[in-house]
Amino acid sequence: MKNTLIFFALAGGLAVTVSAAPSENIIYLECDLEGQPWKIALDENNKTVTWERGDMVSTIPAVFLPDRVTWGEGVMAISRIDLTFTRTFPENIGVDRGTCRIVERGERAF
């Protein structure tokens, strides 16, 4: 989506343009990783990912690349191409694989 432009009229006939980033740029996902359900919110504007799994919830920095989003020092990744979800273990122990689907943000009061 394009940024919204807001114009303010100032004394003396001057105008200032302010660019407001839309909050709709957050992408909500429901994922399954090796039988574990995850809820994930990708916020590219703020370069963060918020994930929820069971009783655990965290918001941490993420790297947004053209083909994937990674976080946790590259351990966790979601493909922007096919929504593949992976967790790579250090020292070549293995890789857990799963899938995600985009979901609409539910109605809320505020």
C-alpha cells in the first residue's frame, strides 16, 4: 500500500507534507512447524516479528529480505515465495520444516 499524504495549512500560506505509514503493513500468519502451531505477525515497517507458541510470546528484531524473513540470528525463517517455515539447528543437527498461511486480523475493539 502507498503511504498516505497529509497536508497541514500553516500561517502565511505555507504547507507541509507529512508521510504517514499505514499500520496495515503487518502480515498475520498461522503456521505449523513439526506439529507445533505458531501465530506470527511480520511488521516490515518496524523490522520485527511477533510470535506466539503455546504460553510463549515474543517480539524480536527480524531481517526482511526479498525472498524470506529471518529472526533469531537466522535460526527461524519464513519464505516470502511459498510460505515455508523453517527452524535450522546449529552444527548441522537438522532442520524442522513447516508451512504458514496468511490470515486476516480479527475484529477488535481498539
